[in-house]
Amino acid sequence: MVRVKKFLGRTLSLREHATQISETYAMIKTLNKLIRLGMPKTKVIV
């Protein structure tokens, strides 16, 4: 969670609990995309 807060903001900007959950899911989805961009693409050579 520390990395999520560091990259995407320290606090949640929305007030209602349900919208905070949606905001958190959006932050996690964005973080997963950033992680995927940094991973090398490998191919199996047989």
C-alpha cells in the first residue's frame, strides 16, 4: 500500500465509502498496468 500511496496520492479524494473502494480499485489497476509495462517480454525457445 505504501507504493500505491507514493505513486498515486497520499489520501483518497472521495468521501463516501463505496466511492473510496472504487477509487482504490482504480489506483490498483493503474499500478498493475505500470508494473506490466516494466516487465520484460520473454519467449520460450524450443
